[in-house]
Amino acid sequence: MTITITAFERSPDGGKGLARDTRVRWALEEVGQPYEVRLVSFRALKEPAHLALHPFGQIPTYEEGELALFETGAIVFHLAQRYPGLLPEDANARARAITWMFAALNTIEPPILELVTARIFEADKPWAKDRMPLVVERVRARLKQLSDRLGTADWLDGAFSAGDLMMVSVLLRLRPSGILDEFPSLAAYVARGEARPAYKRAFEAQLAVNG
Amino acid sequence: MTITITAFERSPDGGKGLARDTRVRWALEEVGQPYEVRLVSFRALKEPAHLALHPFGQIPTYEEGELALFETGAIVFHLAQRYPGLLPEDANARARAITWMFAALNTIEPPILELVTARIFEADKPWAKDRMPLVVERVRARLKQLSDRLGTADWLDGAFSAGDLMMVSVLLRLRPSGILDEFPSLAAYVARGEARPAYKRAFEAQLAVNG
């Protein structure tokens, strides 16, 4: 059955790979599954046809026969569950890899999103400058803990997994801020993710649309 | 094997059930598994013994024989995967229920957390009053979309699932703000969750510690 995902017709990041379709493309490349892409305009995101697929009017979505999914974490998990390559076989190791997926999305990404919001959508507000140190400090606190846990390991728990795919993707959103480079082991961790052939193919594929 | 979770020795919410151990207690009650609780003080959260279990120094954690997990979403998912009662048998329905878990944690909870942060941790800041409408509006936008999708259904996709458990738990954090009541169908959805015998047992169990 053909796998079809959606992506922005024109990504707001101009091809830096930060739109969430890159995460799904990366997972598809890691598990070696071909896929098609349907590009969606900003206007179409809020129209009934797309809202039927994605109640929050975002990309990416995932269609495969009768199955329609939204939410990047769920799509990557579905692929990881279905095809070998993104989750360990051992049940306990598998549960721990899934833990890192949730940690990336629910513990690390929220303060990073707050920073992105502060830098972009509240940049012109009167409080922007005074509030920024608070927002940055919340990100730093989480990165410090993550860096402590990673230590000198290559990946968060044994071999590369869907947990690393998600964590690297979330951390990539920080690069424009410069904060990632304050934590050299995390910057190296992200670079290891970007060096994977599957990531490179995913990045090139989104760049072909947005570059 | 005995299941042991951690919870606050004294929850900051004084027993309203908003600390995240309630989500795990609820899942354990839904699948009918007994569990033990180890209470942790605020100081102990940041000590090496607890950080070894939870790199971000939070509760809850989950221990069962050799397996140690953190991150509420991962723990609830582990239970839902392992015991019947929280995920449908059909593979596609199961993938959709998991989608709602991720949507609760990565799409609905982040703006709610921002609101909690604004109301509690930035309440004394000079920008608090002027910024609040923006923060509230972000929450409303998501609730409107969620309410549209729920429509007149009892649960998000067929029978009650781990996706509903997580969504109801996330929405409960909004109750003190009054915003939930602006969306009567969501308020009723949350009330349906709270009316479940398993939720009531979980709530009572945390209240016995914090009340």
C-alpha cells in the first residue's frame, strides 16, 4: 500500500528542515519505505478536507490504505512499530526507547517551543527583551539535565532509536538560537543524527520542495 | 512482579489530582494492576538516586523488576500495551488511539503549560497582565479545534482509550482557569473521564497522600 504524507507547499523555515514532515521523512528513510508527498498550502490547512485528516490543521499527516494518522510522534511510532530499524527487539529496551520519544516531545520540546514563540511571535511585544532570559533559562535547565544523562554515549540508550530520532529533531529547532552550542555533547549528538544517511536523504527531499 | 511508582511526598496542588502520578494511577486502575507508591520529597527529586531513575528530576517513575521508566506518556503507553483495557485490538484503531495520546501531550498540553507558567511563575512579572490574553487565546484556539473534532461523541475515537485518559488528564489542568467551561462539550468530556470508577480510585489514592 502506498504511504502518503503531507508537507507545506512552502515551509516557513525556507528549507532548513525544521518543519515536522522532516521527522516523518527521516523515519521513513530509516526503515526504508518509499512514500509520496502531497503539498498543502497555508490556506488549505484550515479547510475541511485537511481538517478531516488533521483536526489541528497542521502537517504532516500519514495515509496508508484505510489508515489515516496525524501527530508526528504517533506517525514515527507507527513506523517504528511496524518496520524494523527504529526500536530494539528486547521488550525493556523498547519501552525505554519509547520513553525517550515521549521525553523529547513532552519534556524537551515545550520549553523550546516557548523560546521559538518568544523569538518569533512575541518579538515585537514590549516585554520581549525583559522576558527572554527567563525563557532561555528554562531551555538551558532541561539541556543541562539531558546532557548529564547522555554523558559520553553516542545515543540516549544503546543503539540509535526512534527516541534519538525525535530528540535530535527537537534539538535541531534550537540551532538558530545558538543555545545548543553551549552544550558541546548535545551539539555533537545532533551532528551524529544529521550525519546519518537516512537523515541526509530526508533533508534533501524537503529541501527539493523548499529550497 | 511488583509495580512501584513515585509521587510527591506533598503535591504542590494540595490534592487536586493534577500531579502526574494521578495519570499513572488512573491507567493502573483501568487495567486492574495493583501498585506500590514511594513518596519523594522536593529535595530528593534532585538527588542522584532519583535522577538515576528520572533524568529530569520529576515524578512519576515506574519500576517493575528490571524495568525502570519515566515520562508519564511512556508509562501509560507501557501499561496500555501490556494489559487489556486501554487500547483497541484492531491495529488501525490502536494507532489512532495512540495518536490521541501524542496529541494530548504534544499539541494540547504545551499551550496549557504555558498558561500555568504565566499564571503561577510569571504572575509577579511586569508583563503578566498584558501578556495573559495572548496566552489564553492560544489555549482557546486548540480547544476550539478539539471541541470541533469531538463533536457529540463520548470519546475521541470509539471506546474510551489511553488517548482519552491522557486528554482528560491534560484538560483537567485547565479547570482552575475557568477556560474549560467555555467549551461545554469538552467540560462534559472531562466530567465523563472523572466519573469513571478507575479515575475515582486514582483520585482518592492521591488525595489520601495530599489531602
